[in-house]
Amino acid sequence: MTSLRSTPSQTVGPYLHIGLIRDECEFAVPLGTAGAVWITGRVFDGAGTAIDDAMVETWQADAPGSADDERNDRRGFARSDTRRGQFAIYTVVPGPVSDGAGGLQAPHLDMSVFARGLLHRLVTRVYFPEHADRHRADPVLATVPPERRDTLIAVRDGDGYVFDVHLQGAGETVFFDV
């Protein structure tokens, strides 16, 4: 009997846009939603080069902090690739959500990053600078060394935000093992 060897795992890219990216995937809320903003950013490799074939997905609560809005069958989900040099997500800044222990987490988006060379998606969070007072009490952010927390906070840019993702190297974004 011949034994078979395992083959190496495939990476999660670079053909992410085939079948995964469709028109209007980048809209977590309808265009024109009151208070909606664009969150844009680039995904950088370890050498600091922007990756033009990555994809990000985001999930979030709505503005009042509900993660399970029956009126919204997409539940704050959006997806964008980086073929134009950056990703772009149209959404609302979410409200605080329960931490499961009677407290509240700071308003944030959950983000998955898919790119060539990765065997699995990378998971991170996007926090908002105007909620810095809530960052100190966020139980997830509290697990991140203070000197690395800024890699999880978006930067205000006009009427939107910028959140760049660094896969490796100086300023590497904090990723969570989920």
C-alpha cells in the first residue's frame, strides 16, 4: 500500500476578486445613510510595498451598538479589494457593544485581511480616535501592549478615516488569533 503525502496549503490570494468582489460590496450601509463615512487604507507587505491584490472584509455593529439588526440582512458586512491601490469601505461609526461581562467594548470594526502568501486570513480591529476615552476600558484593546495600540486606531481624514494595514515589519498591525 502506498502512503500519500500531504500537499502544501494554498495561500488565500492573489485571485480574491474572482467571484468575491462584486459591485457595491464595499457598502456596509446604503449610500446616503446619515452619518456614513468612508474608511480607506492600503495593505503593505513586510518591505513596505502596497499590495494591489489583497482584500479586506469588515463586520460591525450599527451606530446604536446593535450587532444583530434584523432590518439589515448584511449585519454591517462589507468587502473591498485593493486593485485601485487601496481598499474603501462605506459605513457608519459603530456604537459600543457588550463585552459579555456587563461592560462595553469601545466602538470598532472587525476586519479580516486576505492576501497572497497568507495561509489564513488575518484578523484585526479598527478603533476610532474620537472614542479614546473608551479605549482604556476596552477588554480586547487592553490585551495589546500600549506601544502597539496605535496600529489599531484609524486616523481621521476629512469626513472619513484612513486605516493602513502593515502585514509585517516596522509598525506591523496587531492581529488577533481567533
